[in-house]
Amino acid sequence: MSEGPNEWKGHVILFDGVCHLCQGAVKFIIKRDPVGRFRFASLQSPAGSRLLKAAGAREEALDSVVLIEHGTPYTRSAAALRIARGLRYPWPLLYVLIIVPRGLRDAAYQFVAKHRYRWFGKDEACLVPTRELKERFLEDG
């Protein structure tokens, strides 16, 4: 579904479209988000770039999952925990980890992010959603 110049304004998850771990996370989220709260775009896509710029996200966001909630960007562990909070039970229980100092949470996140291609692999092209899931992805067209 093409969104045009007025991008969708709810909860958008921007992910590394070539990363197998990130693609798996998107599939995990979709299965646990039956009401379709979250929409998706790859960081490499024009829609993802526009959303990052519109939300004022810094370049550091490009090595992280980014959650944009009503125009506010969240990265790294904050994004992951806010996403978990939006899934069906029991995943919102993970949000209690928000009390852990951000530096510690982000250090663990960055460790996995740094090794994600080596541990999980990557593709040469971005994830292409199935016909059934296409409406959950923002794209250009």
C-alpha cells in the first residue's frame, strides 16, 4: 500500500531490511500484533528515509531498529521495549526492563547489533512482504 507524501502517523517500525535477525523480528512482531498496531518500512527504503528525516532521527538510527510513535523516534533498547509493550501478553511484561539504566540496556543491544550479520546472516536485497502482509508495510509507488 503506497502512503504517498503524508506517511502513516501511528506506530511505525523501521528495520534493517537485509538483516535476517531483523526480518525475523518483523515476522515475530506481526504474529503477536493481531490488531495491526505496527506498520513497517525498511531503513533502506525511501519511505524509511523520509520517516527518519521527518521524525528528526539522527544518523545513529541507521544501525538500530527505530520505532516512530506519533512522530517521536525511539532507537535501540527503548524501541525494542516499547515494541514489546505493544504486543499481546506476555510480551508487555518485558517493559519492566525500562528501569535498567539506558546505558546498560543499549550496550547489550549494541553487542547483538554489531554481530547480527555474522550470527544470523544478511541478504543482498530487502525483505519483500507476502501479499497477505503487504498492507502492513509502507512503500513507495
